[in-house]
Amino acid sequence: MTSPPRTPLVPRPAKVRFKAGHFTLDADTCLRVTGGAEPAADLLRTLLAPATGLPLRPAADGPVVLALDSALTGLGDEGYGLTIGPHSLLLRARTLTGLLRGVQTIRQLLPVPALAASPQHGVPWTLPCADLTDVPRRPWRGAMLDVARHFQPLSYLLRYVDLLALHKINVFHLHLTDDQGWRMPVLAYPKLTEIGGHRSQSLIGPGGDRYDGTPHGGTYTRAELARLVDHAAARGITVLPEIEMPGHARAAVAAYPHLGNRPDRTLDVWTRWGVCDTTLGVHEEVFDFCRTVLEEVMDVFPSPYVHVGGDECPTTEWEQSPAARDRAHGAGLAGPAALHGWFLDRVGAFLTRHGRRPVAWAETGTELPGGFTVMAWRDPAHALAAARRGHDVINSHHRATYLDYPRSAGPGEPPGQPGGVVGLRDVHRHDPVPETATPEAAARVLGTQAHLWTEYAATPARIEYLTFPRLCALADGAWSGPSTWEDFSSRMAGHSARLDALQVSRHP
């Protein structure tokens, strides 16, 4: 007697039992869809049509059932149940988001050619019989893409979201502004993109320190960003916008010098990498600017969270500015350095009043005002320190989640962020909850996310080379919890064929 087939799934489901037999989708297969589940049926058709050509028409007696059931409380906000028999397929969830997660599992259970972008002929579209129950371990499973340093067109962002959805990532963190570029249009401040969206030189050297005279730039329209939000939402993904303040603001100050600490000075959009000492000023015009920008951000992005950057903010300009020193004194602060927390507190309070939750990077875990969700990136201990202070935390330790570091030290590896290697095993063994966390602190850790800063990633092919398969490891752990290396690597051996079918330019 032969064993039932086993299909490698990434992320790993919470519970799965494969059985003998299979269910086949063909031109006559119809979908029975309960009320509220129609968007999941639409997604299934959209994703399968290019390769299979299957219409998957609606029918009251269809053998493929997509059903919402509010009584399935044990599945939470994203869980789902999938039962596949020889003559039927039943996908159930308490929420639409759960059904969308199940659709991605159906894609993975089908033969690999189902993921191709062009018609695949002569392939039987079979799924193994199985009983599957799946609930994520962590509610925040994110991926950040920096489009400020190297702009990427909307068409690629849509593809990137599709790749995230396949791996059940639920937050797409879009890093829209930095010293090297401002990518989102703001109606009240058109020069942010007219000037701030373009720089005079591009990075070309393998060491990251040589430039040529080739200009680089690009901006999105509001309509494009709205389309991205809708595309992501249809796949169960929230787009988290990031607008940097008060540091990493060179592009904004280049566009509007009066927002800086030296309004008489004309700056260019920064053409270097690293931390620039240009910061926003602390006069009221700056807060008018921040409020206006964030209002437009909230108009475009319905995300319950808004990221305001917040880290790597040199205080040199404030210390040298009589106006900033007077501001610090008038606010009762110990000195200009304390303006950093004061600035973020005002911005965070504004977002909170508008029903949003402010998010910022943390360099120590203890410096952000109350009410902020903390992205702790420097050290795992900082995540724990923030949780102990009562912050919600996304543990983003750079030595496990920053994908701009090279994956290996081999001579054939393209250049990446200096300072070390983040290998596939490093990402795989990352657990967002520190071992020493108390139950109370552990409950504050929402999850984790990967990050790709694009100093060394100017093209989509390079982005995908750096992202995959490391993102697979992060997604697997964030959804499923820890696994052995042997288990993960054996599943990746099969999952790599899916990445190839999607034409992902991945690391070997």
C-alpha cells in the first residue's frame, strides 16, 4: 500500500493530514460561494486563469465550496479549514481574510505549472486529498520594500505583493521617503516630488561608494497608490506607508528649505547612502507640514498603522540652531537632543486623534513615546525592553531580517550592505519572541518582518535575488512557528520549483 502524497507547503500549516486520492479541477468545475465569500472566489479565478484557463463558474451545486462561517471562532482572523476529497473541495473560514489565505494554499497544492503566467497545456489540475486546519502564530508578518533610494514602478509593486501573498505575508511596508528621494505626491506641497523625487547621481560601484552622473528619480500618482492598496487588500495584505520624520528628511528640505534648520541654504537631494545630518526644524510651520502630509497619507492608505520613521536622527542641526535651542527651553526640555522624543510625541498624538496607530523604528527600545508601536531593529534585547514598557513590538532584528545584507561571503555573491552576512539559516532561526520574555512581554510582540533597503538593489531582478528564498524562511516561522532546519529545507526543495514557475530571480 502506497502512502498518500505529501505536497511541501510554505508556510507550514498548523495541522495537515494527507490522504489517498485526489480531486481534479477541469473546465466543468464550478464554485459554490456563500454570502461574503465572493472576493475569495474572484481571487481564486484571477490567480488560476493565466495558467489553467479554467472558468470556475458559479453554481448552486458546485463541488468547490468557499464558505464563511462566523461560528468558526477558533480560526481567528486569518485561519481557515480546507477539506479535499475525491469529489469535492471545501474551504471554510470565519473571515474573508481567512478564505484568502486558504486560496494561497490551494495554489500551492496544485501542480507547480498552475503558478505560471501563460497557458500550460496537458496538465491535470489535481489536488491531493487532505484535511487541513491552519491558524497563524503571529498577527504581524511583514515585508518592507524601500522605494525611496531606488524607485520601482507600480507594475513591480503589484508583482511583489503577489509574491508576498503566496507566502501569507499580511503587511507590505512601503518606505516612501528618505534623504535620497520622496515618492508620494502631496497636493499641498508639489515640490516634494517635483524636486524631492529626483537626484542627480546614481550608485554604481560594487563597494557602494562610487557614483556616476546618471540621474535617478520617480514618483507615484495618488491613483497608482490607491490601486496598490486595492490590489493588496484583495489578497489580504495591508499596505503600511512610511513617511520619514524628523530625520532622513534631506529630500523634503531640498524641496522646501524653510522646513529645515537653515532656511537660507539650498540643498540637493542626497546622493550618498548612510545617515544624513539634515533634519526637519522644530518650528510650527514644520508641524503644519507634517499634519498636512499625514492627512493626505491617511486619505490614500486606510492602514490602521502609519509609520513615521523616527530613528537615525542626528541632533547636530538642532544643537547649532538658536531657534531649536529656544524651542527646547520653551518646552521645558533638558536640551536640543530631547526634541527628538518631543517631536515624535506631537506627531504620534496627531495620528492617534485620527484613529491611527503610530509606528517608528527604535534604536534602544526605550526612547519612543507611549502609544507608539515599536519596530526594534538593532538588538533583540531592545524588543524586550520596549515590550516591558508597554509598547506593542515588531521584532525586526537586522541580523536576521535585513535582506540587503549578502546571503553568503562567497566570491560570487553580489555586493550588499557592509557589515556581515544574513544567511538563510539566520533568517530561519529568527524567533520574534525573545527566550527571556515573560508571558506579558511575549503577548506584546505582534510578530516580525523582513526589510529590503535598496542601496544595492536598483532593479526588480536584484530585489528578488535578495528577497528569495530568505523571505520564505521568515514567512514560515512567522506563520507556523519554529521548525527544524531539516524540515524547512526539505519543504523549500519543493517550493523552489514554485518560485521558478513564477520566474523569481532568486538566490540559488
